[in-house]
Amino acid sequence: MIPIRPVAVPPAPTLTVSGLAAPPPLALYIHWPWCVRKCPYCDFNSHEPHGGIDEAGYLAALIGDLEAALPQVWNRPVGSVFIGGGTPSLMSAATADALLAAIRMRLPLQPDAEITLEANPGTAEAGKFAAFRAAGVTRLSIGVQSFDDAKLAALGRIHDAGEARQAIELALRHFERVNLDLMYALPRQTLAEAQSDIAIAIASGVGHVSAYHLTLEPNTPFHHSPPPLPDDDLAADMQEMVETRLAAAGFVHYETSAFAQEGQRCRHNLNYWTFGDYLGIGAGAHGKLSNHERIWRETRRRHPRAYLEAAARGDFIATRKEVAIEELPGEFMMNALRLSQGFAVELFTERTGLPLAAIEKSALAARREGLLETADGQLRPSLRGRRFLNRLLAFFLKDSVT
């Protein structure tokens, strides 16, 4: 049995005289750190399970981690749970069932809570998908990336296009809400090939598509030895094509990389983008939590082995740091300006405890450059701001705010 050590949040100065009127909505993130094989473009905390996976030990550690964190979130309802990775669909259905049962016993899940599990086509099994649904998973997110076998091989994926199609078909039998992760600007990809991937995704019948531009992240094989990629102009054409084709099919482009049909937006990710709170448990998980006076971020021990060893001591936290007042505008805006429709201006004060004056100068400067728009009490990126999001965000980072 893992010993439980309550977590004490360190004291910190109040944000303002009034602080936060109320803590924001709360979500739960659970990290599963194993994959069958590490992809060469991936910089996530994922590891190949040499010697197998100790599911029982990891489940016990997750439950211990959750129990140790409970004093930080007492009686706060949880609107969504996201089991990410890694490849969470590697876990057995029995482990998923036990994990979700343990969560329900310890946290007040809302009756309609969204519960997402990430899956890869190479780990898709009809019986397992049905059992995940029976355990309480309500939404499946499938890492397809492409429907082109050559592109999948170039990305180091373990599945082929046929397995991707089969996984989607199986998922839609059991889940009303299914997301597909796709990537574009892949090695040697043509515009026609990117169009084919989007056409297949639309025809598949899913209600949500996340379309990402392949990037070369530091400390990955692709960064050390870059593959031949489309140039910037072709990549921009692909992005425009993705947006146009999905819009024509009834998908709303509601976030930088997210497209959804009516009723299919990801509630868990919307909570991130509106600067909600989330408790993160599991190896390398990140969390952001608030009370009436302060906001802090914390991380768990990153490597699965180190996490399990520390869990035996009840020692889950690797870092905890309060978000400084001068950093809050940038933190909030880096999330909220990912939303195509932006946010209601009063949300800034609700989620940070700061007056709107904290971002007024930066907002006016961004508006003068045509990167930001204001209308009907909303602050949102312009079309140009969405195209040059990093430039827009730079106005609100710590060094830019006075």
C-alpha cells in the first residue's frame, strides 16, 4: 500500500486586494507514460516499456497521487477527465475501469463529465473499445496522423492506413464523440496528399478533428536529423486547405488546431484555453490550481521508474511554483488567444484576479497592428492574429507588460 502524505501548498501573497472571487472550473488530467514505440517527432513524456508495464503498480501510484492531492481540491466538482500519454489504450480495460472507479470515489465528478481516452490505431481492439465505454469513457481521441502508408512509415508509426480506418469504425460503434489527430506538412508531402487525408477524415463520420502542422521539436530524432519537409509556402497552402475543407464540411475552427461539429467541442481542452484549473497526476503530469488568493503550477516526477519509486514514499511532486502576478497576463493570454472567438473580457479578471488595466496597453498595441479585435465585449485574435499567433502573444508576455 502506498503511504499517503497530504500536500501543503506554500504561502504566497494575494493577487490583488480582492483576489479571485471563486476558483475556476476544475478538470483532471492523468498521464500514461508508455508507448509501443517512440515516434521520431515526439517530445511528449512517453517511453517504450522495456521489460513490460507494471499496470497494478502504476494504478496504485495514480490512486495514491490523487489522494495526496485531494486537500488542494476539496469539494470542487470535476467537469472533465483526460487520460493522455503515451498510449493509454495500452492499458487493460480492467485497469481503466478500476482507475475511473477510484476517481469517482474520491472526486465529485459532474453527472455529464466528459471522460476522454487517447488511443492509437495499432492498439485498437473491438472488445477493448467496448469495455472502455462500459467503464465510463465518453470520448475517444485517435492518433491517426495520416491515411497514407508511406507517410505513416516516415513518421515512425506502428499502424497502417487500413488499421486507422478500422480503429475509427470500431470507435464510432461505441462512442458518440470521437476525435482524430491528423498532421500535415509531413516529409515529402504534396498538397494533394494532404487534401486526401482531410477528405478521408471528413468522410469517416467523426465529429472532431485536430489538425497539427508537423514541427521539429528539440531533443527528438527529427530535430537532430530533419527529414525533407514542405517549404513554408506549401505548408501555408496546406493549412489554408485544411481550414477551408473542414469549414465546408460543417466543422467550426474553434481553436488554433481544433475543428468541431455542433456539440463536439472538447470540454477538457476548452478548460485549459479559458485558464481553468486542472489537477495533473501520473508520471510527468502538469497541473495548474487556484484558490481565492493564489495560482500555482506543479509537475510530477517525469520518468515512470522515478515516479513509481517516489510513489512508494508518497513523494509525487517534482516542482511547485506560484505564478507571479506579472506573469499572469501572459499565462492567461497564451491560452485564451488560441480560441478563434477569443473570450469575454470579464473572464480575464475572473481567472487571474487582475484588473483589465493589466492588459490594456498590450491589447491596444496589438490592435494597432491588426492582430487583435474587440466586439460585443469579446477580445479575439483577428484573422491576421491567428496566422501570426506568436507575434500576437508576444505583446502579452512578461517583458511586454508594464
